[in-house]
Amino acid sequence: MKVKVTENCMGDRRCNDLCPEVFEYDEDQLKSIVKVDEVPEEYKVLVRQAAEECGADAIIIEED
């Protein structure tokens, strides 16, 4: 699974709170970014939850 954060990100940091192993907040861009190329198996459920809860629909998941 791959994940990306689009320009629609509002920077509310909910994804960072849910899964800091995958998402982090970029202070320069004022939005969340993805820290990994491939989402580790143990974080896939949290990444899907983050995408579902994203108010801006800014998290895009690409399944393998």
C-alpha cells in the first residue's frame, strides 16, 4: 500500500495523531506529509482510518 497527502490538506493533523509512524506535519508547507514509501503492514488499518476521517479528503491510498 502507498499513501499520499494532496494539496487539499487543511493541516488539522488528525492523521499525524492517528499514525505518526506514517504521517508528519511539515511546518514549512503547513500540511501533513507521508514519511514512508510503502506503508508497513501493521499501520495499514490506521492509514485507512486516517483517510476516512480526513475532513478535506486529502489522503489518497493506492493499494498494491
